[in-house]
Amino acid sequence: MSTQQPLIIIGNGMVGHHLVEQLIERGAHRRYAITVFGEERHLAYDRVHLSEYFAGRDAESLALSTADYYAEHGIELRLDEAVIAINRDTGEVVTPRGRYPYHRLVLATGSTPFVPPIPGNDREGCLVYRTLDDLDAIRATAENAATGVVVGGGLLGLEAANALRGLDLDTAVVEFAPRLMPMQVDAEGGELLREKIEALGVQVLTERATQRIEDGEAGRHRMVFQDDKVLEADLIVFSAGIRPRDALARGSALEIGERGGVVIDDRCLTSDPAILAVGEVALWNNSIFGLVAPGYQMARAAADTLMADALDRAPETFGGADMSTKLKLLGVDVGAIGDAHGTQHPGARMFRYLDQIKQEYRKLVVSGDGKRLLGAMLVGDNGYYDTLMQYYAGGIELPQDPAALILPSSDGAPALGPDALPDSAMICSCHNVTKGDVCASIDAGACDLATVKDSTRASTGCGGCAALLKSVVDHELESRGVEVDRSLCEHFAHTRQELYDIVRVEGIKTFGELMEKHGNPETHRLGCDICKPAVASILASCFNEPITDAAHIPLQDTNDTFMANMQKNGTYSVVPRIAGGEITPDKLVVLGQVAQKYELYTKVTGGQRIDLFGARLEDLPAIWGELIEAGFETGHAYGKSLRTVKSCVGSTWCRYGVDDSVGMAIRLEHRYKGLRSPHKIKLAVSGCTRECAEAQSKDIGVIATEHGWNLYVCGNGGMRPRHAELFATDLDDEALIRTIDRVLMFYVRTADRLQRTSVWRENLEGGLDYLKAVILEDSLGIGEELERQMQAVVDTYACEWANAIQDPEKLKRFRSFVNDSRPDPDIIMTSERGQLRPA
Amino acid sequence: MTTATALKHETEMTWQALCRRADLVPFSGVAAWIETAEGPAQVALFYLPCDPATTGGPNTPQPGHEQTLYALDNHDPFSGANVIARGIVGDLQGDPVVASPLYKQHFRLTDGQCLEDDAVKLRTWAVRLDGERVLIQA
Ligand SMILES: Cc1cc2nc3c(=O)[nH]c(=O)nc-3n(C[C@H](O)[C@H](O)[C@H](O)COP(=O)(O)OP(=O)(O)OC[C@H]3O[C@@H](n4cnc5c(N)ncnc54)[C@H](O)[C@@H]3O)c2cc1C
Ligand code: SF4
Ligand code: SF4
Ligand code: FES
């Protein structure tokens, strides 16, 4: 449309993208011809969760949107094209590829990490931590590095330090100030933080000013400090604060703050009313806001400014933002609310609590009359954050004795429930969602957390509000009498987890008994293909009776019934166990002979074993008779149970191997074989970090280290790949097995039906930290019980096929027809590449 | 007229002995081979005893499935394989059903109707127990 005026947005970062969304919401794409320039190759992505890139997330999953979204709304997205100048006289921006006229212009160029002007700061291997490309560079450099240093001990510096540690570098943090995170914590908090971080093996050097960086001896670089002390490292990451990227604005003589930043007013207008600025490049009231939530607020205000005359309400303005933050850095909780140092309010009073044993520190800053919370500081436990934040943000009057709010587990502490919040309470500051908005969305029909998130977008920004949002949603749903239906199926008004507990606690051993006591009497109580296999699995996990016993056989899926995998023409595939992928030549010969005799198509599986296809129902017992005779046992390829433990050859053969991966794989496979679980489970063991067994794509991955075994959990290949997460390091054999016992049993106990460990883990409230607390610190006090349950399964293991072929009653089902001995005449095979396959 | 046709049809069918009760698997299925006027057929037989002594199933008979034996096509129209007898038996929305073991569609045991696809219906046969003998009308 020729009447559309050109609107140019420079920068496709988090705030620039949010601005686009806000503009679309207001229909601005119909009024303006919008062009977005992005210097990075990538579409706007979630910088807040950038570090997850190292934990396995890729650029695509971090992306905030898609190119299609831009195209659909007629917005031109020019990535990998940086604006190099603004010409305000002609109303154009200039890029290396051309000149583009604008009617309105928005600067959303963000900031860059500050690299102190130290001689040598541009040496190869001196990097920053801001973009995906930065992370690629760090990863590449780390490949050939043993040590890493982060310059800067603030929020981002510690995040970078954690990343270096994750890349297996010996890591140190160098901070100019006398303590870590000087913005967020005071001397005492900083000291505690240092202790905690040093305990993780990260060296902390404070009050160090780097004078120069030169060639090192032990490492590639040597940093020389003011007192001539030195520190050597192979890789250096600068993270000494941020600097607004205001060069374009300077070049076009817009008003700039004394210490940088494009000056904006409440409407996000710069000194040139045709030009706006938002995000970390913008300076409001002499402050830069280095968090995403204030940036999003600016984006909303800017969108309103650009569409002011089309709004049917007063335009939103930007009036500053709260910089309260709650973080977990290197596994250490740090929280800062409002005036955490108590320096902005003369007459303010403080409460402080320090526990040097548990390493927790908390501080309250309250008004002179003791009625209002002005600020707070937390180190070691952020559990106090939400309640304090509500007092602070809601201006709620403090209780008689405010100290109770930071004392540990003082029963008197009035934890503010979600009902105490006023409707105006801000739940999600990223997306400006109040408690009232949440209630409105529930009243409009949202009946679970996911729908509320979808419709309000709450908790889809920095994620800091997730716990608060959930508690508000739960509370509101409950108060409206909504009961979320989590029934397994029409026969049981229980979740799998509840049924598991019922079976255990009441010692119920058959489906019939469970149905009689807990089934829905409105049905015929026959069960169905949802609840029967689920209950069969629970019974097997708990009591491990043979699945082909008369009481259990009607519950089984056909694969379990016939202990083989049904293929598309009704024949079965047979997979004997080959623990760890190790097989003697003699046994290999037997597999070949059996396959020849019964004309089975033979293929090697991804789990390092051999799959024999095309077995007829009536041949299964004979096939297994021969296999058992030769020393094979069932491979449970048909069951929701442990499948394989894949391994590399490890230290026995491989010149890099540091431990016997095959031996450990065989030990694990024999321990967990036969374990029935909510879904199949795959393990792998690698003999060194080269990871030839691909253990990090498994439910349980084990990798040998110089000092033992590293354990990874909840990975997945398949349809939705997920990298396993590092769970524990340098375990000895016994500790490894104990830990796996606990993780697997906890999964068996608490997962939903047909939920792989990856999805289970993603839905686990409290995430990996919670899982670690339960398993490694035994926070629920169930550790030994889980181990006992696993031991019971191990002790009751028996090969299901060996059990079945001794029992004529069980074998009578292995006939195509009960009244006729002929095989199914409709199964027709043809040959291809020298083997049979279904015609 | 309609009654007459129906009657005539019925008289043409005869009860044949198919197998023994011991060949059946309670609360599950087996397959049998029959010769009919239209040629041979594979039949899936499902046995839902209401006998409290039977293990493995719910013991209280519910109104609606006093019948204990059902016979359906063993041929699964969705996969083309003869596998219906190997599906899981259950009840859905008030009807006893079997789920195909390959692609999991449900078929009503009483009339063979597929619950997921109105256009698909399995053949059914009348079956009954006569002492220890299983009889089918075909
Ligand atoms: C590791 C890390 C962790 C963080 N954690 C948190 C957190 O937990 N909570 C929180 O609130 N905030 C966090 N932040 C800060 C948050 O990411 C920023 O506040 C937010 O990204 C700012 O958005 P922005 O759009 O202003 O800048 P950016 O996201 O940096 O986007 C600016 C974009 O503009 C592009 N650009 C610059 N100049 C030009 C040009 N001339 N032409 C074209 N394009 C240009 C840049 O390449 C960039 O892509 C974190 C930041 C990092 C790096
Ligand atoms: S993971 Fe290590 S030990 Fe195993 S095969 Fe690969 S290089 Fe060798
Ligand atoms: S990838 Fe698809 S076709 Fe291949 S085995 Fe798995 S399910 Fe079958
Ligand atoms: S506060 Fe950032 S997502 Fe809600």
C-alpha cells in the first residue's frame, strides 16, 4: 500500500522483537511499512536463557519467533544486515547494502559487554558472552583449553563462569570490586557468595585490576595485576558490565547520556521526535535497564507512542522499572529486591540474618516506621523471595515483627498466600500481567496453567515469575471449584502415580482387585487398552510376577503377551539380550543358525543387538527353546522396560579409554533388565569423554572420567531429542549404581503413563535441582526405600521366556488357530537382498 | 415379510462345534478357523466370563455384558493383518470392545462396529457355550 509510511526498527534482539509483536497487536503493520534490521545472523532469540545453548539447546529452540511470523504480517526482516549510519537530514538509514528511507525510526540495538581497555584485550582467545556466535567462539576455543578466566564478577560474569566450568575448564573469576556481585549484595553477602562459589572449585579473585595481558607459559595468556601478581589461562571472557550500543545515535547527534545511552522520555522518544529508542540502548532518567522486563515495558510504551492516535485508551508510558532480581548462579541462589543496600532511603532500618553453617544470608530494609518493605537481599535461599516481593511491590503492611520474614522456618512467618494479593499485583513484569489479568483469563475459560500462559503470555519472558504464576493459577482454579481431570481413563479417576501408590500401600496384586476397590463402578470394569497395560506395568514394577501369569495376561499389550514385537503383517520380531553389545562368536553363530532355520530376516539394531524379523506366532516357542538352550535370555524389546545398555569398547581396547565401559554396561544391563517402567529406558556407557556410545542421548548416560564416572540423566533420541543433563560427577562404581537405582525408581514411581524420562524431567516441578535434591541429598527421605525397591526387582528377575516355555498352559496361546494347526495362510513373504520380507 | 426372511436365514445357519472352553483365554482373545458357506474365515473369539471364580478379571458382572462369548473377524481392515484376536479387551462408553494391536482402533464386540470410523464394521457370528464345547453359528 502506497499510503503506508516506512517504519524502521534497528536491532532484532529481545526488545526489538517484542516491539514488533506489540505493533502487530495494535495493527501497526497495516499503517506502517515495517522493516527490521538485525546485525546477527539469527532471528531474535532468548538471550536470557543463552547459557542453555551449552546445555544442549540449539538456536532454533531459543528463537522467539519464526521468519514466517514476520512474513505473514508483511514485515520485512533483514538479518545479517547492520545499519551503519542514520542520516536525519534525508530521513534514511544506511547499511552496506543500501539506503532505506524512514518516517519513524526505533533504535533497539541493545548493548555490548564492556571490555576494559587493557593492553592485550584483543588477543586471540579473549572473548565476550552475549550472542550465539560468542558462545560458538567460546566453545571452539575451549576445545583446546584447560583453563579459563572471567573478568567481571557480576551477574553475567558468574553466568559465564558457570558456562566455562561446564566446558570442563579450570575456572577463575577476577573482580575489580572488593566482592562478587557488588550491585546486588553487600560485603557480608558477597563473602558468603565467594565461599559457596569457591566450594564449587571456581577460584575467586577480588580487588584485582588487570594491567595487561601477554603471552603466558602454563597457559596461552598471562594476566598481570596491579600488584604484579599474575594469573594464566587459555581463554579469557570479558564480562565487566554492559555498554549501550549508542554509536548510531552519537553519529547522528541525538542526545546521549554522560556515560552513554540514548536519552528517552516517558514515551520512549529521543531528542528527535521521529526517532525512538527501547531496551538496553535507552537511557531513562539517567538509568540504563539491563533486564528484559523493563525493556518489554519500553516496547509497549513505544508501540503505544507510534500508534497513539489509533488507541481507544491513554497510551502507556514508561515510568522506570523495578530492578529486583532472583537468580541462581553456579547453583547459588541470589536475590535482590528494591533498595537492597538501603542507601536510597535515609532513615531506613535493617534486619539481617546470617547462618554460616548453612551458608545463608538475608537482609531486610524497612521504612523508619517499620511498616513498609523497601528492599531485601538474599543469598543461599530464594525461597523467601516471592513473599518478600509481594510485600515490596504490593506495598503491603509488614507484620509486627518483620524479622520473622527472614528467620528460618519460623511458623509465625505470615507467608502471603496468593489470595492476599490485590488484583493489581504484578505477577509477570515481562508481559505486564497482573493478578487481575490472570483471573480474567480463567474467567474467560482458561482451565489450566498452560492455557493461562498462552492467553496472557505470563511467564514466557524471563521465567522469573513461574512459581508465583502457578500458585496464583492453582489457587484461583481451586477457589472456582475447578478440579482438573487427571484421570487415567474412564475406569480409574486416578493418575498413574496415584495408582502406583495405591498398589504399593494396599499391596494390591491383581488388576481385578484394583478395579474392584478403586475402579469406576459406572463402567463394565473390564478396563481398556489404556489402563490395563499401565496397571500391568505398575504391578510388574512393584511385585515382578511373570507377566504371562493367568492373572496378568489379559492386561498385556500383544507384544508383552507373546513376548515379541508384532510387525505390520502380524508376524513378530525376536530380540535376545546381548548385554552391553558384547557377544561371543559361538552365540553369534547360534543366532545365525536360528535365523536360517526359521527363515528370519536379520538386522542389527541401534542398541547393539540383533533383531530377527518375521517369526510366526506358532514358531516363537521353538525359536526361544533353541535360543535359551544356547544361553540367551529375553531382551525385553517388546516391553516398556529397560532395553539396552550401549557401550563403546572402552579402556580394554581403546587407546583413549580411561575405564572399562563394556564391563560397566554389562553390569548395569544385568542389574536393570526386566525393570518395568512407564516407558522404555535406554542406557549407555562411554569409556571417555569422546563419548562414542552417545550416552548423552540416553535416559541414563554414564561417561568414564579420570576419577570415576559422570552420570547424565533424562536424555532422549527419537522423535524429540533431548540432551541428557549432567547429574553427578566422579562417582565410584557403587555410588553410580546407587544413584541410578534411585533415579530410575523415582521415575517409575512418579512418571505418567508412557512418559519418557525426558518429558518426565521437563514436567518435574523444580526441575533438575529438585531431582538432585531428592536423589543426591535425599530431601524426601525416600532414598533408601527407592534402593530397596530396586533391589527387590533385581532379586526377583527371571527370564520371561524361560518361565513361559516350561508351562504348557502358557504355550497354548502360541497357535494361529485354536482348532487348526495350519499357519496363517495370509502371511506372504517375498525375498529382497537375499532375505525374506513381507510381500 | 421381514420376519419370514430373517427366519429363513436363521434356519440355514447351523451351530458347529468350534473348540473347547479350555482353549479360550479369560478376558482375552484367541483365533479359530471356520468354513462358512462363503468360504473359510478367521474368527477372533473373546471370552469374558462372569464367573466369580475366574481369576484375572473384575468379578462382578455388570449389566450389559452378561454374554460371555463374542466372535468377530480376525482380519484387521486397517493393517490387513489377521490380528484382532491378539488385541486388548476392555469396555468403552458402556460397550465391551477390543483394540487392534497394530493401530489401536476399537471394535465393539457386540456388533463389530469400529468406534473411530463409522464406515468400518467387522463381521460377527453368534457363539455360545454348550458345556465345555464352544459352538458357532455359521
Ligand atoms: C548471558 C545473559 C544472561 C542474561 N540473563 C538475564 C536474566 O536472567 N534476566 C533478565 O531480565 N535479563 C537477562 N539478561 C539481559 C537481557 O538479555 C537483555 O536485557 C535483553 O536482551 C535486552 O534486549 P535488547 O533488545 O535491548 O538487546 P539485545 O537483545 O542485545 O538485542 C539487540 C540486537 O540489536 C542488534 N544490533 C545492534 N546494533 C545494530 C545495528 N547497527 N544494526 C542492526 N542490528 C543491530 C544486535 O546484534 C542485537 O541482536 C541476560 C543477558 C545475557 C547476555
Ligand atoms: S568413548 Fe573414549 S574410550 Fe570409548 S571408544 Fe570412544 S574414545 Fe574410546
Ligand atoms: S523410525 Fe518409524 S519406520 Fe523406522 S522403526 Fe521407527 S517407527 Fe518404524
Ligand atoms: S516476569 Fe519475566 S516472564 Fe514473567
